[in-house]
Amino acid sequence: MIEGENNNIQSQANSKVPDNNEGKKPSAMKIVGYNLLVFAAYTVICAVTSKDGGFVFDMFFIGIQFFACIIFAIINRSWGWILSALMVLIIGFSTCVSMLSISGI
């Protein structure tokens, strides 16, 4: 009977589920979402604050964010950062082209 209780105690100790998510990495879609949120924020700020040269500042910030995403992808070894970099580059290029055509330059 003592042996059975000992096995039960060991099985309960082995089936312990961690209560916190400290060691868990953020999902790739959260990384992409946060990067697109930051991108949208500075794009709106650049478009509102300067009418003629807003796309120049926007291109500057897009380049910084693109290279930062690439560096984080290398450091963290995460495909979410690569996806973020590509999304920022593709959406940022099309946004800059549309800001250029709207401003008439």
C-alpha cells in the first residue's frame, strides 16, 4: 500500500503544469500586429504633420523599422520578425507611392 501511494505522489509531481507564461515567446501574429500598429501610427503622424514632404520622413521610419525587424529576427531566430519586416516593406512602399501621388510631387 505504501508503494502505491509513492507512485501516486510521483505521478502528481510529474504532471505539474506551470501556472505562468514567463518562458513563452509571443506568437508570430502578435509580432506582426504590433509592428503594423507602430507602422500605422508613424505613417499617420507623417501624413498629418507635413503635407509636402511627409513621404520622405515615412520612408526614413520604414527603413529603420525594416532593419530593426531584420536584426530582431537574427537575434531571436523567429520567422515572425522576418514576416513583419516584409509586411512593413511592402505596405510601406505602397503607402509612400500613394502619398507621393496624392501630394502631386
